[in-house]
Amino acid sequence: MSTPPRTLAAPLAAPITRLIAPRLALASCVRAIVVRDTTGSAPLPPAQRLNRFPAVPMCCIVWTIKGELEAAAPGLSLADVRMLPVLVGGPRSYPLVSYNPGPVHSFIVMFYPAALHALTGVSMDGLLDQFRPLDTVFDADWQRLSDAVLAAPDDETRIRLLDAFLVPRWKLARKGSDHSAGAMQDWVRRLGVQAASTGLASGARNIERRIKAWAGQPMRTLRRMRRAEQVFLDEREAILQGKVSWSEVAASGGYADQAHFCRETREITGLTPTELTRAMREDESYWIYRIWA
């Protein structure tokens, strides 16, 4: 009696991780859209269900479409705090870790902080290092958008809902201000110029007060974050291949020396450049660094 042939189960897909650029009309408002979906992949071990994020000047709205998200304590440790399906996150001055107890589908929209301030009137320094329920920060129009995003059947529909909501509002908010899409490659410099040219009071304290209201953090912090991001973008291929001289990277990035570069990288990411490079290659929990770099 012949044995029937064995049927091999189809391998489960890898986690879906997407970095989506905004449409041109929103290029000076939305930095990026991030999708993370592990619902169709093989179960990840607990250590790889962590999501490790650097300190960032951007704000975000996080929709947890499926699954659960647990908050993290400051730095790189976990706290057993349950998070809501929709959260508004302000700029971050230190690295953060979140945790997914099981499979998760997250849809994250990252905003330039000054753009979100212009859209909502919310002071960004009040959101610094905070995650808050959306309905405690934004008005009813944003809440209706949020409900629609959660109920949408797929991410493409979510992007269309976001575009339909933001494009007319951003067109109106941009009138009379310097938020041109072509100027955002160096958005930190543009922010400083705008802060200095806005209002009657132009003293250093007034300019810094405007910058903190628009971006949540002082200009020196924004410049440090912008420089570190640009260094890793410029050296992306060499870093991912492990063929990089950190002393040369530090020099080309304008750091005083390699120790200065390593110190600032640790402040932003929690790791030295060497440790971060290894983690990007080997540790699934550093997925955001891989897609961003």
C-alpha cells in the first residue's frame, strides 16, 4: 500500500514593515507613514516583539489596528502599562521601547511638529515625551478621522482617508507661512528662520519660545538629531554592510571627534554606533532603524 505524498505547509511570511512617503501636497507636513504588521507571519519570540525607537523630533499618531501594544518605561526597559488603540505621541528626547504581547498591525503617521502645531494649534512642548489619547488632544474632526482609519479595510484605504483629511487643511494652514514642500530637506534650519521672522518680538528668548511651542524641543536638540539622522542616511550602505570607519563618519558629519559622535548616537538611540549597526542587522526589534536608514 503506497503512502500518500506529504503536503508541505506554505511557509509563513516575514513581518510586513513599510516606510511610505507622503504625497507631494503633504511633503512638508507628513514626514512618513510607517506600517508594521506581524499578523500573517510566524510568531516572534518575546525579545523580538519589542519595538525600539530612537529619540526623534517628530510627532506621531499611532493606530493599533489589530493586536495589543504595551508602553515602555523611559530608556530601554519595559513597564506593564496597557496602551489604547489610538495615541498621539509628541517629540521624544530619549529612546523608547514598546512591546506587542502577540501579533500586531500598527499604522503610524509621523508629522513634522511645526506642521502639526499649525494644523491643530496644540503646543508641542506640552506633548514632549508624552503619549496621550487622541480625543484628549485633538478636536472632533480628528476623532472622526481616527474612527474611520481604525474601521478601514486596508492600509491603502487608510492612506486615502488621511490624504482627503489633511490636504485641504494643510493647504489652508500653509497660507502666509514658510512650509513649502521644497524647503523641507533641512526643516530644522527653515524652522529657525521662520521663528526669527515671525511676530514683533525677535529677541533670542522669544525665538526659542516659538521654536519650543512649534517643535517641542530647543533648537540645539533639533540640530543634534537632524545631524545624526543625516549621517546615518549618508552612510547607509557602508553601515549595513559593516564596512564603515566611525572616525571618518564622525569627521564628515562635523563632530568634534569619534567619541563625540558615539556619545550623541547613544543619547539618541541608546546604543553606540557599532552596537546599533549590529542590532540593525541581527535584531528584529530594531526594524524601524532598518527601514529608516
